[in-house]
Amino acid sequence: MLIWAQKIDKASAMMNVEEEKIFPQGGCGYADLCLAYKAGGAEGLGFIAKLLEFGQEERKLDDVALIFPPMLAEKREAVQSLPASYPEKAVPTPFLCLEKREFSEPLSLGDAPQLSDKEKGRDTRPDALPSGTRLNLWNALVPRVRSCFTQQGEGKALDVDGVVHRIVQGRTLDRLPRRSRRRWGSNIQIILDRSQRLISVQDDQDWVALRLASLFPHQMVEYVLCLEEMEKLIIADSHRPWRKYRIPDPGTLVVVLGDLGCLAANAHELVVRWEGLGKDLLHGGCRPMVLTSCPVSRWLPEQLPSWTMLPWVGGGEGVRPSAEELEARADRLLALLSPAIRIEPGLLREIRLLLGENADAGTEADVWMHPVMLGRSRVAGCLDPGELNRLREGFARESRDIQEKVVECLRRWRAGLDSKVWFEELLQMPEEQLPRSIRENDLLAARQHFKELPAQVAEAGERQEWYQRVHRRASVAYHCHGDRELKQAQDRMFAISFRDEKDSLFPQDFDLRLLPPLHDQPVPIAIYQKSDRIVAGSKAGVSLLAVIHSRQDRVQIVENGSSSFLAKSDETTQPKWADAMGRDVYGLWAEIAISGKNARPVTQRLRWIPPGRFMMGSPENEPERFPDEGPRHEVTFKDGYWLFDTACTQELWQAVMDDNPSRFKFSNHPVDQVYFEDVQKFLEKINKDNPGLELILPSEAQWEYACRAGTVTPFSFGENITPEQVNYDGNHPYRGGVKGEYRNKTVPVASLPANPWGLYEMHGNVWEWCADMWHDSYEGAPADGSVWDGPTGQRVLRGGSWYDHARVVRAACRDLGSRANRYDNLGFRCARVQSS
């Protein structure tokens, strides 16, 4: 449904004068205020002004010039007296009316438009990845390393002059003197600092470590890994099991390849630890040295007297830069990196070198640990999509020469990767920022690739999830390019990828006809004018423009060739049962505040789970699945529902039930040791004490739909998990994963990462009761997500717990519990369905 809105001259078209009465025919302008004052005095005026969103300002009549429209000049006596207050801003509010209505049928996503035979261009990326740029050449490092790391000692060559001198003096030659030379020593211990901030120099560390090791006999070289910010020092040996660190033999040269903590945010704390190690080495007769990528201007030598420090790169010996200067350097480098959707350490190095003296190796560490850098690993990192537009504005301010050099760096570093990475980066940049050769070749190839995507996209998963990420990091240039065929293809890919996400933000000028209908029959949607805005919903405004009927819940408003979108606003009105409501990066939330005896109210947040459909259960090829997780089947939710964002806490249980049955007694931990009948009593009491709340247990389908949050992997976090994401028995990882912490107890709610819909600890911590009766398989399960009843008397449990192996906390894993089960790993979370 498309609505064209135009402004109508309110003086001549929207008011009639008849027998000293003024009749506005729609909208919310000054005529309404005059009528309100005439009918209800100051009180009526105040009420209407507030309703129409006018501000008020006290003004004297002498300061106001009264201007009447020509057609009202002779009828000014109709306004018998003037109000004591006036609208704060004297900006005329336009009156809007429905001018044209157009009815459209949905478009089939299978009918791709015909593409024109334009020049397709070609992909000019090189065949091989660049080798990367070293911090410094070995030939430049050797003289300085030799002078710093060696010590003066007796060599093998005979000192002839010394022999002659002794003979002349008549001294006995009990031993022949040898010539003095600088010696490396007999042993070397190389400590590799693997702190996350130094990921960009780890290849340099490995390369220099091998070079240093080649100067010593193989058996005299020992490697040490420094992990977790000096928390762990491990001797790494390829022939023996890795073991705990110990001080080496006296005389050993100990070389650290790192920064001794000088580049860290908590530098002073780490420097103290490194200095402690340096003192221990000196006491043990060793020679502690450090080859550091930290610029000299950022060293803390007065706090590290035990260490001899050698800069990896010369220069930078000036005044220590201020925090503001360091932040400005990092921001500029981040802006240059903003066209990249993945940032390899080598790419970071090459683009940093484009800035010359305005950035150094320390800037690399600052950028790598910057809050906008996400997903850091030795392979690559990426930038926060929410910060991309701001950073890209900084990139646009750079010189054309710098912009083109950055694009050329990207082209080299995309060799060997899937072409969609390079093509997406090209479409995210304005055409004028690209070198001519890339505009005439790679950009054309990128556009053709994206035009052909809708016809190639597969039904299940990976490509659709990829395009969701593309859309979320999309720039203005990605949508505004003037290529009609490309725009149609992008809209189709959006419709395919976001078809189950009702609250998605649509691209500019998106064609709503591509969306599947939400309703079997058209439903009425009221369109109102509210101040100078158009809004939708049954109680959204005060000036009714039209009632349209649609099988969608969204309306597209087209004005002056551009479109905007309105969501039907009824569901976003704060419900009576909620004490607060809002929207954040995860979506819509509401909060309830439950008062207990002699205690402050306990706040619990609920998340809005949008309607949609998903595949329930696990595919037969999912590793470590159980037989009762199938057959996999599609479940469709026509209506959304509310769900606690955490398991019910002991604090909330205490406020309602005035007791605490839990084994692990902490107010912010989930309540445990509650059997099914306990939960029913809790629900009965909280609903009785808070009329209209109407909390229930979720159905099993509702629970899994919310747990998956649009994902299709074994966990909402991906193919595998770690104890940093989920509370489970880390001694038993999933599918050959790395072992981790086993906490042997619950953790506080919302202390581990949330899933994509803002729900915490859906995997692990405590099993959660569902309303369904237990069935051994999904044969005959409801397709609408409703509660599945049965004769067994045993109820479904979902989510796994702190006690369980990783395979048991998968999204599809199920278990059953007797109505009287009462264990220290059983809890629950509440749901609330929409009232009719």
C-alpha cells in the first residue's frame, strides 16, 4: 500500500466560515487552538495544545502581531478573546490529506528481473596473498641486536701482540692469551608475549625468534609463551610436554619479544609484573633483554630498571604523546580501515604505514584493542557495524591519493578470499573514492555478482545469514548508487534474508511488495496525522487521514520521490502490566517491578519475541545429537510473545514466595531446586498479586525458538561454545573443542553473553521447565508452537545446566523431569502471551 501525502494551504482550503463558526476539516493547526479556547477557555486550550504537541510560552499581548487570513478578516469577532499563551514556535503545521491510493499484489521472489547486457567487468585481484611488511629488516636489526645482546669475552684467535708484550716483560706464559670479541653466550631463552594487543606483531615475533635461535646450538634454545597478560608463563618444547616456567641457568641470555606491558591499558600493573620477573632473572645470574615494538616515546624505563630495552624500529624518541594525541592517531587509522569488512594484521600494518610518522607500531596495538574492533584473532578482526558510518565519514575527508592507496591495499589483501568479500567492500564505498581501473573492472563485476545473487541463493542458511551481516553494516553508498537493477536485487536479497524478522529496519525505498503476507485476510490500519508527522495504529494520532486494509503490518509513505516506513504501533504501546518499556540493540523490552515484604521492588526484564517460523529439533547430521530431537519440523508463530530475559532469580522468588529453596544461595543467581509444582504455585501467586500480568511457562517450541534467536547452528553462538559464553562442565567440550573451566555451580544471571535477541543463559546454568508434557519424539507435534499435552505426567526441561557436558546444552537438546523433581540444577523462566 502506497500513500502520497501533500501539503494543503490551511488558510484557503481547510477552513470554512459559516455563521461565526470555524470548522477545521482535519489536521492540527492554530484553528484548532482557537476553537478550543472559544469552547473551553484556558483549560480547554491547554488540554488541546498538549494533545497536539504544541509548546507554550508566556508572552505579552503588546509583543504579538495578530495576522488574520484574508477570508477571516471580516469574521475576526468570531474569536471573542485571545489566549494568554501561544505556541512556542510560530511554524505553520501543514494539513495532510490522502490524495492517491494504489493497491498492489505481492511480488514473487522467484521471478528475478531480466538483467541488461552491460559490461560485466572483471575481478583484478592478484592470485597470491601479499607476504606482509616486516616491522624492520633483519639486516637492519642485526647490528643493534649484536651490540646490545652480546657481551665481551675471550675468543679463539691467538692474541699475538699480547704474547710479545708478556715476553718483553719477562712474564711466564702459563696460558696463551686470546683476542677479545663479543659473544652471544651459550644459552638463550626467548619469551614470546602473546598478549592480544600484540597480535599485529606476532608474525614478526615468530620470524625474529627463529633468526635469534639460529645463532645458538639447537639444544641451547628454549622458547617461552607469555599468556593472559603475564598470568601464565609456559615453556614450550616440541619434544617434551609443555611445563611451568622456571628461571634458566646462570649466564643465559633471556630475550623478551614484546612490550613489557607499556602499550596496555593497565600498563602500570603489567610493568610491575615484568619488573618482578626481571629482578628474579638478575638474581639468577641471567641477562634480561627486550626487543620491543613499543615506540621509545611510550617506554617506562624508570619502572623497568632490570631490563635492557632495544627498540624494534628506530625513531620516536620525542616527547611522550598525550592520551588525546594517541586517540586521534587511532581514530584516523580506524577511519582508513573502515572500508574493510575484515582486517588482517598484515592489512592493518600496510595501511598504518600510509600515515608515515603520524602512526607507529604502538598505534597498531591501540587500534587492535579499540572498543570498535570486534572479533579479534590472529586471522582477522572486524569493526563494530554501529560505528562504521561515523568512521566512513572520516575516510571521506581523507585526500583522494590516500583513499586510492587504501583501496589498492584492500585489493591485494583480498587475493585468495571469496570474491563476495571484495565485492561487498567495493559496493560499500562511493564510486568517486575508487581508482579508475577498479571502477572500470572490479566495481562492474561486483554489481553483476550482486544482481545475480537472488537467483542463486539457497533455501537454507549460510548465504542468507551472510546477507544479514551485509545489510547491518551497509553504508549509504551501498543503497544509493543509481543502478535500478542492483537496487531490485538488493531488495530481493533483503526480503529473502529477513523474511522471518518482523522488526527489521528496511533499506531506503524498499519495495514492500517483496514481503510475504503476515495475515491471511487484510486487516485495517488507521493512518493519522500527529503534528507534522504521519503515524499508524489504532490510537496513534488525533487527525484521521485514512483507514487502509493490508495483509502487512507496515505502511510505506512516499513523499517527493522518497519513502519511509511505519510499523503498526499498537504493540509498542506500553502495556498496563509493565512498569517501563523501551527498545535497544536487541529489540523491544518491558520491565516489571515486583514488591516483596519489607524490601525494595525487584525488577525483571522481559523481551519481545517476534512472530516468525523456524525449524525445531536438530538435523540428523548434527554431531552428538540425541534421537529424541527429531524429526526436525517447521513451527510457525503467528503472534509474538514476551519472555523473561533471564531465568527467575532467587531475589524475585523471595519477593513472591517469601522463601528461598536454592542450594546456591545468591540473590542474583537463578533460583534452583524448584520442582514443577513449585513453579505453578509461584505463577499463581505472582499473577494474583499483580492483576493483568498473566505469566505462564513457555511451551517447548517457544523456548527453542527464543533460544535459537534466528540461528540454525547447535548453539546460538555458533558451531561451538566455551565456558566464557556458557556455564557447563568445561571438562567435556563439544565436538573435540578445547577443555575449559568447570565452575561446579550456577553463575549470576546476565553475567554471560546474551543471544541475538537479548536473552541470557538460554544455554547452561540451570535446566528450565516448559509447560509441555514429555514425548519421546516430535511425531505429531503442533506446528503452531502451542503447548503439547500428553498422558505421561512428566514435563519437558530445556537448556542444560552447570552440571552437564557441552552436548547437553545445545539448543535442540531435551530432557524430562518428574513433576516432583527437585535438583540443584533445575530452574525456570516465565513467558507472557499477548492478550487478545
